[in-house]
Amino acid sequence: MARKQQTRITALYCRLSCDDEFNGDSASIQTQKTMLSQYAEENRLQNCEYYIDDGFSGTDLAEVK
């Protein structure tokens, strides 16, 4: 039986800073993307995918129940 090849990804997670405005991709999100992609490249991480919470901050969790 042939083995199914698994495709692994490198998840790059960006989170909204409470110092940012809520207009599209915030400045901190853009900065985080740049820093994460540089880190991934320097460490030879492949198949990178971004996961972005641009609109939620850690303080929003208190409101979710």
C-alpha cells in the first residue's frame, strides 16, 4: 500500500496590538508578518502560512463566553 505523503506547513501567527487602529491590516500586523517571514527564511522553515487575528486582541476573550 502506498504511503500518502503528508504536507506540513509552518504556521505564522499575527495578532492585533491594542495600540493599533481597526482599519484593515494594522501596522503591527505588517511588522509581525515581516519579522516572521524573515525568521522563517533564516531558519529554513518551509510552506509558511499566515494566520491573522486583525480585529481581536487578547482582551476580547473576556467578553466571549
